[in-house]
Amino acid sequence: MIMYSETALCERITSLYPDIGECGSDINVTYNESEKAWVVHLEKGSHSLNHFLEMMDADKCMEGKQCVALGLEIAQLRKNIEGKQF
């Protein structure tokens, strides 16, 4: 059972990673019922990324802990944007 909204999770992610953008424009969060996971869609310019955030990881984010897997994806997206991808 989901204990929080898409908006609440998005706001939590932006509080942990404030430089990735704003909810509704740079970041969209939806729940994928078939995968039983949250989908975090990040977009910066021509670069975009969809990350499946498992419920356990989402719960940790909401508890104020780092979203480790998502943080790694955000770091990769930043590298792509900055042209450092090899």
C-alpha cells in the first residue's frame, strides 16, 4: 500500500537533490502499478532519464535518508548533460 503521494515523493527528492530541478517541469513522479515501483522521470534540456524507484528505496527517501540508487542515476544524468559521458 502506498503511504504517500506522487507530489510528496517528488518534493522529497528535490529536497535531497535541489539542483536537479522542479517537480512538474524537470521531474515527474508516477506510480507504476504493474512494476510495483515509482517511476522518476528526470529531464534536462535534450537529456532525459526514467528511473524505477523500488518501494523500499522510496520509503527510505521519505524517511529522510538518501535515495542511493536514484542518486547514482542523477549523477549519471549530470555527466551526460555536462558532456563527460565516454
